[in-house]
Amino acid sequence: MVTGVAFSDAAHLGVGLALAAVAVLAVYAVDRPDGGWTRALRTRFLYGVPWGTLVSIAVVVGVYLFVQDGISNPYRPVAIPFRSWSYFYAEGLFWAGLAHSGLGHLTGNLFSALVAGSIAEYAYGHAPGGRDRRRAASIADNLLDASARDGPLVSNPYVRAFVVVPGAILGFAVLSSLFALGPVIGFSTAVFALWGFALVHYPVRSLAALTGPTLASVAYWTLRSPVAVGEATGSYGPPGWANVAVQGHALGLIVGALAAVWLVRRRREHGSAPVSGRDTGPRVPTDADRSGVAALAAFGGVLLFGASRRIWAVYWYLGNERFELYRALGLGLLAVLASIVAVAVAGRDEPIWPDRAVSRPETVRGAVRSATPAAVGLLCLLAALAAVAGPAVVPNLVTVDDGGDLPGDPIEVDEYQITYAENVENRLVSAVDVEAFGRSTSVNTSGVIVANPDREIWTTAVSRGNLAFWGYRAVDVGGTGWRETVWVQRTGWVAAGGGPTYRVDAIRNETRSTLFVSDPARVDGRIDGRQILVAAVDGGFELRVGHEGWTETAPLPARNESVTVRGVSFVREGSRVYAERGETRLQVARQELYEGRQ
């Protein structure tokens, strides 16, 4: 039986799809393309499809489903072991550029990769100079002949579409982990490389295409939930800019721009878009060619793209969930990068200084003679790449100092250790001890800590604030092909007029272990001269009543029960505890509330 709500969802979805179809058909009827919509695609793509981008996306999805075990729980894949922890952990280095931390992370990167990859693949082309479907089919007959009449094997559209393009995308995604600053995870470095490549070729079109991932995301969520109800809720998490892998994004953007600059200048030199010297097909025009303002277009494209994607978000850790953002510095560096790309792609090939302006000796004169704006821009772009990638080398060469045993009473899951601690040194950030400009890599952290010396892992998997907000969190550990989940739960009481006291437990295979207990919480005020404290203890909570130098303790009463401690009766009514003595009655504590357990 179809319920009213289900019918409403289906009706809304049907109406929305019908309206979208009518809009597309109306545009199609007015334009009357007679094949023009796909002619350009068939010229640049094999059968008009960006196969290389689609193959790359399929591989990333496969990693998410089968390597990270996303097929068991699409919303919570195994992520910790697939980060690039150091050069001494090959498994993380190999998978980090292809793995993702969650479904939203995955879909966001793949929607963006589909748009940027299609533009970049269109600029590269499946056939040198651009060919139609019939031409591609004729070349397919010579797929295995590297000396076919159309040139070497790399000029074959099938090789370019199914080997060269996905090989370059996926290969860079894997290699990018070698220069990752911190334990990053995600396909975004490769995605930004695709955007960098696309922006150099088609800056105006690429900026317009930035709305493509937004449209794809809206369409995706429309199909999943045509009708949705929302309400205002609290949330917890670090600032949005503190979740941006700005170094990896900048690295990808620079590498993509470098590849595009090389290709653009090579095609300009040959006056075509060749892969082999024998191809004399027409050169693929770019936005810069048509506009006449190549430098300005490239500069504006990179600057606007970088601003929209937070490449300006240069920040540092202050410890305990606090971060410092250097917005002005970041924006200035982004502007410099945009200008370097513009000079590299649009700079002249004539010498900066004429021969007559250069004095001897001849060696200096020869060097200056070869200095062109384009060469200077390319050298600056290579220097920018070194400046972004270089700082990641030393931290990746240093193993995480185990610093002795983990605090608290950790549990072990195979080679993993899981515990909870507050205000302890962050051994990941402080692996390389550096102090500069009043800041240091020696910072503290609080939360659920996961360590694995064999895998060079030490991380705050769940922050103290996140656990305090939700009340419980899942910590997934494992490796390629396996996972185990440990649930971490915070339970606490808040003293009247005072703060909270709480304990943190780990639950594994229905076995509960206490990882941490906080300090007792003091009740504000006294009852008949007696001081009352509520204290978290291993496995529970207790009341402590002090009077005339003596302290007596008793377990916190169960729901709808009572207990008497040093002449004070404590009654628990639901989620609150009251103290009674004679005619006096006051609330002494209430249960801590969490967003995830209300």
C-alpha cells in the first residue's frame, strides 16, 4: 500500500522532472542543433564521451566501496588507515589520494572531478588535432600497431581515452601523497589539478562550469529526497576553513597549471595540437586565444577559482580545537600564484632585454638573452611548486614519536590502541619540533586518540567537543579488506550551579571499558553545612558528602530510587537528583544532555 507521504514524494519528484524535461526540450527546439550539440564533443572525445574522467571516477568509487568497506556502511567508511601518515607507511601513501572520509566527501569530489575532468580531457583530446567518430574508428584498427600511419601508440584515441588520461589522473592522485602536509585523505588534489589544467585552457568557461558540481549535487539530493523537512539544530565542528587541505589543493592546482602551460606552449610552437610531429590537424582554440587578453583571463580565472575554493585559507593549530587563520597572507599568496600562472601561459617568448642592452661577459649575455617572460613565469611556477611541496618532505620522513604509553586505560584492537585523554601533547603535530613567529608545533589535544605504531598512526579521531555534543561516536579501525568498529560514549552529570563530571567508555563487542573519568563536580551551596560533590568513577557515578572533616560516599541512586549519605537523603526522579534534609529540598544534579541521545 502506498502511503500518503510516499505518494507526495513521488508526485513532487515527477513534477520536478517533468518541468526540467520541458525546459530542456524547449531550448532544444529553439536552437535546432541538428547534431551541433554533440559535434564538438565527437571531435574532441571518442564517441563524444570523456572516458578517461569516467574511468578515473569508477576507480575512486571502487576504492570507497571495496577497499574502505563503504559497501557495508556507505556513510562511514574505514578512513584512519588510509591516510598518508608518513613515508614509512606504504598502504596509507598508496590509498590516501583515492580514499575518502565519508559519502559527502566522496560525492563532492566526484561531482567536481566530472566537471573539471571533462573540460581538461576536452582540451587534451582523444585524437591529436580533433577527429570525428569515423576517424577514431579507423585508428582503432591499428590499436596494437605502434608504428601505424597516424603515429605512435600514444596518438591512438583508445589509448589516450582509456590509458593516458585515467593513468595521468590516478597516477597523480597516488603520487600526490608523497608531498602531502599531514595525514590527508581524498581525491581533491587530483581534482584541483584538473581544475588547474582547465583554467589555463578555458578560464572563462571553467569559471562558468564551477556551478556544475552545485547543479549535480542539487539533482542528486532531489532524487534522494524530493521533499524534506528541516529544523534548527545545534552543531559542533571546527571552522569550515580548518577542514580544508589547502596545501594539497594548491599543490594540485599548480601541477595542473604546469601541465596545461606545457601543452599550450607546445601547441603554439607547432601551430597545432599534435601528439606526434606528423599530425597537422587544427589547433584547439582556448578562451585566451579568442579574448586577446590571455594574461588577464588566466589571472582572473585562477584568482576567482582559488577564492571560491578557499585556497587562501592558510591556518595553523593552536591546540585543543583552536585554529588561527591568516586570511590576508593567504589571499596575497593566491594573487601571486595567479599572476605567475598568467605570465607562464601568456608571457611573450621574446627576450626581456635586447642584445644591445646586455653587456659582457658572454656567458651572462647568453643567459639573459634566453630570459623571456614565458621562461621566467615557468621558473616561478616551478618555484611555487617546490615551495608548496617541499615543506611536506621532512614531516613525512619523521616517524611519530610514541612518547611512551598512551594516557588513560586504552583498549587494543589488533595492533590499534584507542583511548581518551584531555590536554595531552599532540604527537602528530609535534613530530617535528619547530618554533617560529610566536607559534610552535608543540600543541595539546583532547579527545579520542587512536594510535598504531606499526602504521605510524597517532591521531585525535574524535575531538572532546564533538563527543560532548553528540554523546557517542563510532571509531572505525582496520586496513585493506577489514574493519572493526569501537563505539565511544560519554556519560555525565551536571552539578547544580557547577560544572559537569563525566566518564568516557569504549564499547566493543558488547563489552564496556572505561577509558577516562573527569574530576568531580561541586554543587553550589550547602545543605545544613554539608558540601556535596558528584563524581564520575570507573563504571558509574557516586555522591560525596563532606561534613566536619569527614567525607562519605555512595553510588548515585538508580532511577526512582534514593540513598542516604551523612544524614542527607538523595532522591532520583528521572534525569534529576534532589537532596532532602528536614524541610529543605534542592536539586543537586541533572543528567548531561547530548544531541545524539535526546
